Amino acid sequence: MAKVLAVAEQRDGKFGSGTHEVVSVAARLAQDLGSTAQGVVLAGTGVSLDASSLGSFGADKIVVIEHDALADYNPEAWVSTLENLIREGEYRVVVFSATTLGKDLAPRIAARLDVPLASDVTEVDISDGMVSVTRPVFSGKAFAHLEIDASPALISIRPNVFPSVESVAEGEVTTVTPDINVSDLRIRVLERERSSDGVVDVSEASVIVSGGRGMKAPENWSLLESLREVLGADAALGASRAVVDAGWRPHGEQVGQTGKTVAPSLYIAVGISGAVQHLAGMRTAKTIVAINRDADAPIFGVADYGIVGDLFEVLPRLTDEIAELRAKD
């Protein structure tokens, strides 16, 4: 049977939205193939996680692989473990998320299996038994349509592009312990350091305040920070590529084709003209608000609400108004 495998990522026992998307895509492909979808989770020994919850996104079976060597991402341990599972399972399609981890893991697996990998996929279907995908090329200026006839077909999907389809089902969970000789591993994870700023990751935020070259200087980011603070704990800062390239903001905040794809409930674009590469990373936001002095800026073409004006006048007033409204709640 042409099974489909979803590689589920967990962090401290919790599954992010990207994992739900991967499992949902795997379930849809399995349905088109008349097969079943399985999820695999790699975790350290004793990690508390609700693996059966992946069943509500379409996984018929979930394999939890536990070992101390898998607690943190170690390419040697993870690749050998997944390679063995895929070879033994005879899967037709293997789906990864194009996260930082997935972008490192998927190519390694493809090389081990000697099969092609379609990365950063934005569309995927089964056509006449073939895996058909679409992925952006040339920095989002064009799209390539590919058909993969290899088996297994490896794909990594762009986060926040595919819907998470939830149901009331639960998947069957099996826990296994692989035979990993830790002394043979050449890579050691010595320490894992978390960001201490307490700010939510831009790819997981429900509200994003994003700035572009219209901010004029990095010190003006305090205006965006003030707005982010009044919008609540689930808000994050974002930035355009031009701003990141100029060294004003860290790459982790970059939204767009060469940054992160986001799908927040609210996206506020401040001083961003709206290059096609930026739009590709945020146009799936539920509500988009654009603030720009150029009424002809492309960003207004995708915005639900637009404010044409000087952002240095608009932002303080907007921040004060929101703060007053929240104070009344």
C-alpha cells in the first residue's frame, strides 16, 4: 500500500501549527492515493506529548521514536533513524515542514535514499498517480511546476501556506526505541540557549507589526515596539528584506520569500511598499493593514485597510488610540 509519512516536529512536547499542516497535507495525499497517512515524532526519552492528537489532523497511525540522542536535533541520529523507518515502511510520499530543522533534515534524507526532494512547496497534488508540486523560484518572481516519479517522493511544504484540517478522530500511537550507539555519534549537542527577550516568534504570532525602509532609521523601531506592546503578548515584530539587509533588524524577523511565511490574524505593514517577495510571505494573513505615504504602493493592493499618511504621525496616534481602548476593557 502506498502509505504517506508526515514528519512531525515537536518542541518540549508541543506540536506547532506547522506540524498540523504537514499531517493535514499527508492525510489529503493519502486519501488521493487510496492509502493511509502516518506520522512520526522523534523525541527524547520521557518527553510528555499528546501524539494521538495528530490523529485529529488525519494521521491514522503515529510512531513515536524515543531515545536520549533524539532529545535535541542531532543530524547524525535523526537522519539514520528516519532513513531506517522510511526504508522499512516503503512509503510513497514523505512530507516535511520547510522549517529551519526541516530544511536541514529533508535534504540529508533525500541524499541517503538517493531520491529527489521538492523543497519549499506551496501546492501539492496527486495527478495520475504522480506527485505534482508547485514551488517558487527566482526569489518568488516565478513558479516551477514539477512532477516527481521517484518513490518515495520527498517534499517539504512552506509553513503557513496549507490549511490545517481538523476532525474528531484519534490516531493509533506506537512507541519504539531505536538502537543508537551514542558513542559512535560525532556530533554532540552541548547546550541549547533560548532567546531571553520573551517575544513570540514571528512565524507563530497572531498579530505582527512589520516595518520597512519607510521607517528611515533603526532607532525609529521604538515606534513599532510601542505599537506591538499595546497589541498584546501574542504580537511580534516583523521586517522587510531591505531592512534586514541594511542591518537594521535580525533575520529572524524577516517576512517574505527569503524570510518567514506568516499567516497571522492581523498584519500591520508600516512603511513597506509591497515587493512581490514580501507579499508572498504575508498575503495569507486574515486582516492586513497598510500604512504608507505613497498611495500607489503595491501593499495597498492586498490590504484590507489602508492609511495613506506620514507613519511618524500615524503610528503614535494609532498606538494611543489602541491603548485607550484596551484600558477600557
